[in-house]
Amino acid sequence: MVLIEAEEKAHAYMDSVLSIPNNVAVINYINTPYSDAIIRKGSITPKDGYVPDAKTAVRIAISIWSSLYGEQCLEEKTPYEVSLKEDSVWVVRGTLLPGYEGGTPYIELLKENGVILVVNKGK
């Protein structure tokens, strides 16, 4: 019943917005934090997700952290520790080299689509 109502709302939304191109669909994800997402029809979703491995997760993490903390800061926080939580969330954290003090960068990314769940710099 709820799914049908959500589908009807999505169609009503599509009908009410004239500027949405024909190749876009509005989908309401029930019981998730993502609602009224706009998804391109025909979009390819890789079998193993957009962040399929640790190497990709680290590349994304470095890209995000560089803009927040600067590249020099990141050089002091290697190597990076990477783990996959519940087969769906990549956790990447920096480490401190001997003799360095301070916090280390931390990020959580969804394996499926690369959505950033958490970004911070621990102490």
C-alpha cells in the first residue's frame, strides 16, 4: 500500500514539473534516508557498485580530504587503513607516522553508489 502511494506521488511529481527531461525518473525510496531521488533512465550500475574495491575507496577519500585538509596534511597521514563494513560501507582512515601528532582523516562511503556518509578528522 505504501509503495503504491509513493509511486503515485512520484508520477504526480513528474506530471507537475514540466522541466524534467524525458530520460529522468523520480523514485521515492521507502524506509531509507534517500527520498525523491532523481535517477537517469538507462543509467548503468556496476555489479560490484561504483566503489568496488579498496583502491577506489582510497582514491575518493584522498580527493575529498585534499579539498578539506590540503595535500601536505594527507602526506603525513599515510598509509591509509581500509575496511568494508557489512559488505556495503567502505571505511578509510589515515594513520600517523612516528613522531607526528594530530588527528587523522576519516571517511565512510557507500560501496553501491559512492555516497559519503561521514567525513571528519579524528583526534
